[in-house]
Amino acid sequence: MTPDGVEIAPTVQCNPANYAHLPNGRRPRYLDTVLSACPGQVLFDVVHSEEGGRFHHARNRYLAVDVTDDPTMEVVDSFHWATCGQLAAASQYGGVPNVETRNLLTCISFIA
């Protein structure tokens, strides 16, 4: 949470290596869906250096996957999807979309 309320984050935001030893039901929701996406579903897959930020030599992988035609995709009530327009509008309110969400939004803007 931000000091002013909630924060919008990507659907999956984690270090997959931290969960590799866990069985399917114990890993973050949608992690396996994202990591096992077919090449045709991957909209972009980039690694972004966070140099100059808070963490020296930190790198984040940004991966966008199209799951609109995935019959196994079940959206649970604890997740709420947002359009790029909604995220862009929310970006004017400081840290509501977190930095990872804002970076994803920038990446998506290059393919849209």
C-alpha cells in the first residue's frame, strides 16, 4: 500500500526463482500461466536495468502475455483487470500504479 491507499501492481510481480521449489498450488497465482505462455501469446519480453535506482545491478523482467483466448484462464475475485487507458489515467495520482506497472505500460505503448 502507498501512504495514501492502495497500489496497482502487475498481475504477477515476483522473483520466480523464489517459488520454483513449491508445488503448483503454492506459487503466485498466474505465475505458471505467464511462464508457460506459447510464443504466439507473448506480446513482449524485455529485461530492464534498474541502474541508478535504489538497488545496484537490479534487473526486472517485463513480460506481457495475451491470455484472451486461453480457455484455462480463470479470473478470481481478488484480481481486477484494468485497461491501458485506466492505468495511464491513474498514473497522474503519484504512486497508485507502482513503478513496475508504469514500466509495463510504457512497454505496451510501443506495441500498441
